[in-house]
Amino acid sequence: MKKNFKNLLNTFSVSKNAKWFALAPFAVVLIAVIIVIALGTVGGSYTDAVGIGIDFEGGSVITVTLGQEAVDNYQQHSDRIIEEIQKHGVVVSYHQQQIANNVERSSIEFRYKNVSSDDEQIDKLNKEIVAAVDALYPDLEGNVTYQSIGATAAQDLLSKAGIALAVSVALILIYIIIRFTLMSGFAAIIALIHDVVVMFALTVICRVQINSSYVAAMITIIAYSINNTIIIFDRCREYIKPLKGTKNIDYKGIGDTAVRETMTRSVYTTLTTMVTVVFLAILGSESIREFCVPIILGLIAGFYSSVCLATPLWAAMSESFDKTREKHANRHAVTYDKKDDEGEEQVLAPASASKTDTAFAKPQSTKTVDAEKPAPKKPIYKYSKKNTTFKKK
């Protein structure tokens, strides 16, 4: 089996299958869009269908401390409390079990959107809900608490989250351009955008709530997935360094070789990280699970983009950039020709670019000398670069 895997790895080519690899992210996003439209149409709220939490939309959190009962009869108490809360005209969008180290402090948390933008009215409604839920458990005095997040605070958190993501991506782009090449930077950023979009789509499909923990997970994945991409680009740079200045570099072949040589490392690092995160998601509390599940989805998206998308993008853009640069060099390269029969004339014509010189100078004068005027005995040619070619007819 190990031998078969090595044979498969030796024949694996991301460049030849780049078109097929590009279809998978579109399929994931399409499934997420269908789910959002279906749930939004049935439920009447597209934000609930996406899973936007109250951290970004504003809302209230009711925490009911039930001790051992919150662990043993979680579903029974949840249904009872939700029914009481929704009698006051709000809809519980999310509820979760909070198991504390001290079992007596275990609780159930309920979240719902605010039905008004007036803070005083929201506070009054929450107190009424707390009193009603507290009446369900007369033996547990003071076991119900609440916390409200206003729309202004939610918008401020959302804007700061966007700024954090934008700054992270910008700094990564600057680093890669300085460390590698401009094309490497663009390819890496496109791969990062893929990670964010696919991670969001998988989160919607798996029905994970999008809150502040999700933003932290997304920034973590951006920093982690770029690491695999940099390792592959570093191997590509090693192969290109001896070929610097030459034409017709096989970027696709170099990319395939770099991916094959780093594949084992990429698989092992992703799996070892995922094992730890999976155990945290299984054994941790609900709040830890909200952070770990997006991390798991992001690890899958990051591995896929680093191995299957970033390198073909880099190869395609590098080839296109080299062709554009060569055309530009040929367009600005010049030769000077002299006509002996009709007189002296300076003619501008393209010349082939040197392999090691990419700078080309234009002639200082392009004026045509009249054929009727006597030609000088010794014509003078002006030039400024070594790669300028002179021809005499």
C-alpha cells in the first residue's frame, strides 16, 4: 500500500487537474447558497439561515443555572424554558448546554434577537422573561441571569472583525511579495480568500453559529494555511533560482515537483493539528466547540488550497507575466539601419531581447535625413546600451 501511494504521488500533477480542482470550491459554495435560500424561505429570516449570532446582530442571552439537572435532563428543560421565553414575542435562535467543573454551576444558555432598538424597552422585556423563567423553578432562587448586546455594539464588533481580517491579509501579502515574488503574493492571497469563503460555506452547511469565536478561528486558519503555501513556494524558489534570466521556464513542472516533494509534510502537519482540535471539540465545552469546529473546517479548506490551488495559480500567473514582460522588452528594443543608395536614414526596428538584460533604451533621435542632402563621410551612431544591435545595408 505504501508503494502504491508513492507511485500515485510520483504521478500526481496539480497543474494538469487544476480545472477539476477549481470546481470543488464552487460546488461547496453552491450547496451553502441552496441551504441558505431554503432555510431562509421556510423560516423567514436569512440571517438565521446563515447562522449569524447575536454577537454580530445584537440580542440577549438568558442563562439558567440548573446544576446536575442541566446535565441529566438537558433537552427536557430546554423545551420547557424555550416555550416560556417565546410567549413574550421573541424567538430563541440558539441554545446550548454549559457544563462547569463544579457540576452545581452547570447551566443552559438561550439566545434570541432583540425585537426593539430601544435599550430601555429591551431591558424591560428581558426582566419580564427572567421573572417568568425564574417562576418555573421556585426552589432555585436567583438561578436566571441575562445579558443584552445592543445593535451598536454588534456593528462595532463586526467592523473590528472586518478590519482584523483585512489587516491580516494585507500584512501576509506584503511579506510574501518581499520574500518571494509578486505573482506568489497574488496566488497566496487568492488561496486565502478561497479559505475564508469555503470555510464560511462549510460552516453554513454544518450549521455552526457565526460569532466572535468564529472570527478568531478564521484568523487562526489564515495564519495556519499560509504556512503550507509558503513551504511549497519556497521549494519552487529553489528550483527557479538557477534558471533566473532564462526563457520558457516550465513553471507548471516546477510547481508539480514542489507539491510532490512537500506533500508528505503537508499531510502530516495538517493531520497532527486536526487530531488535537478534534479531541478538543469532543471533550471541550460548548464555547470551545464553537471555536474548534470552524478550525477543523478551515484546516480542510487550507490544505486543499495550499496543495491544489495556490501552485497552479502561481504557475499560470508567472507564465503570463513572463510573456507580457518579453513582449514589452521586444517592443522597446531598437536597431539602427543605414541606406547607402538613397542617402542616410535612421530606421527604428525591433531587436531581440538579451537573456540577461531586461532594460532597453530608446534612440536619442528618430529624425529622418533627407535623401537629397549629401551624406557625411563618416556616419555617427549613438547608442546607450550594450544590447543595442547595429545593422548596415
